[in-house]
Amino acid sequence: MLLLDRVDKTYPNGVRALERFSADIPQGEIVAIIGGSGCGKSTLLRAVAGLDRASAGLVSLDGATIEAPHAKIGIIFQEPRLLPWLSVADNIGFGLGDLPKDVRRERVATALTRVGLADKAKAWPRELSGGQAQRVAIARALVPQPEVLLLDEPFSALDAFTRADLQDHLLDLWADTRPTLLLVTHDVDEAVVLADRVLVMRPRPGRLFDDITINLTRPRDRASPLFESFKRRVLTALDRSLDLSVPDGAGKSAAGDAMWW
């Protein structure tokens, strides 16, 4: 269980990025965090990663407080951040140094096949397209079998077709060991495609406005009326989160499900 208990973050310059953000995330759940610019999404992810300590409140995993990078928590950034001096296979296997060579080799080969890059094992990162490089980053993050994987807008720099393809690859790899996924995104479609729950944040300071359960079976049909209904629900919550006339705690409402968008 990943627990965020009244997490606050105030920077030295006095800017309060997070205010009493709380969420319980069971093992294996996929949760998307979405909200307007400057609402503290990436700050929250850094606190969970142990890269940036919260000013108050608690982040814990299975009862252990997270205050520094943790072996059970992996992260994927917007840029692939591959090591240019290592081959594709060696990049994927970089975090498996404590395993026997045959086990490491098998895991890397399986991951390469699952992301459709079996023929690129000996290639250098500079020889890959943007989508291929991000596939390598996904495989690298998942082969150590982390308990929690954090994703900070990992597909935002890619075209729509490549983004949809990588979402499918991510779910395919996730299904092997079902780690908890915590995804920051600006893309409502992506949030509804991937997530079991969507947490909508309210900005300045960042706080939880709505917690929306996406109870759709996978694989999800982006063209279905039910998918569109969930998109409207998230879009409505986003719109209300930016309206200063709507008080905190008013996000738990189905109002607006039938709005024009």
C-alpha cells in the first residue's frame, strides 16, 4: 500500500506547492494524477519518489516512510534518459547487476520482445526514434520488478499514434507483475485509457479536488459511449477545480456529466 497522508510542500521562497494531499493507493492499482499547470503534480511525484522531502505529512510504502530514493520505487520521465554509452540491451539490464548473468539476459530478452525491439538489442540509443527510446525506458524501469512505478508525463512529447502504441506496451508489461503505477499526465484521454482511478488536483496550493473511479474493463474502447462519459466526468472535474467559486471538497459530484463537451 502506498500512503500519502496530508502531504504539504513549501519551498524556501515561500511558495506552497502542496497542501494536505492525501490518498491511499493499493498495490497493483493504476492511478492518474491530472490538474491545471502549477497544481503540484510533479512536486507530488518527486515526494513519492523520495527525490524531494515533504515539508509536512507522510509518504509511506508498506508502512515504511519514504524520505529518499527507494529500491522498490522506479520512475520514468518525459525524456527517456538512456545512457548513450550503453547498448539498448545494456540500458534495459542496467538495474539488474545483482542478478546472475543468465537470469539478467533472459529478463532483458523478454522485455525487448514485449516492447517490440528484439532486433534492437545491440543498437545504440542515438539510433532509436523517440518512441523506440521511450519503449526502452519503460522496459528498463519495469524489469527490476519495482513495487511502485512513477511516470511523469512519459508520452507527452510523442505523436498521438506513437503515444497510443506505448500506452498499450505499458499495460502489457504492467500485467506481468502488476506494480502500482502513479501517472502524471495532462492528457484526459490517456488518464481514462490507463487508470483505475483519476485524482484531479486543484492548484495554488496543490490539493485533491476529486477522486474518480474508472470502472472500465481492459482493453478500453476509446470510441465507446461509456469511455466518452468518463472523459466528460474528468473534464468537468478539471473545469470545476479551476473555478474559485467552487469550494474545496465540492469535487465529489456527478454534475456536468452531460455537458456539451
